[in-house]
Amino acid sequence: MCCVPAHKTTMAEHSDKPCILLITLSNIGDAVMTTPVIVALRQQYPQAEIDIVTDARACELFENIPGKGSILLKDKRAGWRGVARLVRRLRRQRYDLIVDLRTDGLTLLLRAHTRLTRRHTRAAGPHAVQRHFGVIAAYEGIKKIPATTLWLTQSEHNYAATRLAELPGQRWLALGPGARWAPKRWPVSAFAALTTRLSSQFDAVVLLGSKEDAVACEQLQTSVSLPCLNLAGETSLLQAAAILQRSELFIGNDSGLGHIAAARGTPTLTLFGPGEPERYHPWHPRARWLQSDSGEIADIRIDEVVALVTTMQSNRS
């Protein structure tokens, strides 16, 4: 049951080109928060090929990682038959290292020289990134936690440049008014009022979200006081990442977009309703968040948001 071999055999000694399997998480934000593990494994084993088990929602995030092997989907809706198919596929390979950030028993059915799971985590702090990284922290001296990262191609950068050319100026405020769960959504009217209060600090607004967020973004688009580009439902995750990289600031609800923005180095302000900001805020030195004392997202006051944004913008210059 030990997560490292009893004798200290390194992977470099075990294989010239290590084969690694990473079992990551399903939700978009959660998946982004596992990318420091990938970065550290690539740094430690630059010749390794990394297979990834993930969910259809998040698989695009891993398309361009260096040394990518196969991306395999675990579909909960497929039940045990789906798990059996996945196990058969994975058992074709004997992995040098399996890193399981989900720990639902899948690794016990696979062939591996070394298994690292959440059961042996040595977390360096309360944040989810620290907990994920704790799975590998004790193995072969992997200590420093990298930033979250998303890997983009020139195609995504070209898309962002073309779409943002539709807007005036370059001080673009990206907004994400959507979230999968209603109690996590700050009112659209509050976002609209916020853009009015911030109109002197930004040249234009970009709205981002999934197809499910389209209604909220359409409502917001008709209410904002700045030039507005509504891209809800139009971008891939990586195209959204390229848009966010060029944005000056992202403000949104507790959802995957804030984590995507942080992974491309963009300052973020996340508005929390129910939830644990200390554990799930975007992993970035300039990530900030607000949560009302009541835990009701509608109780976050516009004045609070404006004050924090103004401070963030002042510190930027």
C-alpha cells in the first residue's frame, strides 16, 4: 500500500522514456488546479510520455501539453461497462508511474511500477492546488509548486487577436456572469451596474461563458455602459483562455473561467456565494475574492467590488 517503492529506485533508472498516467479531475476549474502536477512531472521527467484520464468537460484543457500521450475519458454515465472498457484500454500499458488525483480505486486495477494517490498526500496548505500537489511532493524530491498553466497554440492566439480587434482600446474587462449552480451567480443587474461604475478604468467589456450562460450574457450585453463583445457559447475553452490572457482583469462567479484566467496570468476577482474561497480561489498571486458574511452571493455589495477592483488596478500600474 506504500505510495513509493521500498527501495529508492528512480524513474530515470527504471526507464529511458518513462510512461506516466495522470488521473485528473472532471470539472473545468478542478482540472486547471491539477496542472501544476503536470508541470512538475514534465520538469522532473522531460522525456516522459504522459497519458491522462479525465472527463469530456475538461479534456480540451490537456490537448497541447508537451509530451502528451493519450487522453482517455472516464464517463460516469457509462457505469461499470464504461469503467471496464477504460480499464481494458489502460491495462495494455504497464506504467512507470501512476499519479491518481481522484482516488476512486481505478489505480488498483492497473499495472504500474509506482502508484501515488491522495491517500498518501502531504499537503503544504489548505488550497486545492496544494492538496493535489501533495500527492507527488514526497516523491523524488518534487517540492516547489508551479503556477497553474494552460498550453495554447498559435491558432488560439490568432482567434483572440481577431475577435478583440472588434473592440476599442486595449483595457479590456472580461466578465463571467454564469455558473452551473444558481446560488453561485451574482445578479446580472449587479454586473451591469458594476460596468457603469468602472467605465473610467476600462475601454470595453468581453463576456465569456458556455452556451448555458448565453441568456445571462445577452441580458448583460444590453445593459453595459461600455462597448461590449459577447462571446458566450462561441469559444472553446482554449480560445477563451487566449481571450482572457489579453484581458486586463477578469471578474466572475466561482466557476472555471476564473481558473482559466489565472492559468494565463490574468488578475482575477472571484465572487463567492456558498463555497470555500480559501480552498478554491484561482491560484495566482493577484487572485482576489469576495464573499458576503451571509454566504449569499446577492449580498456582495457593488461598492465592495468597485473598491477592490480600484485597488487591484492601482497596484498594477
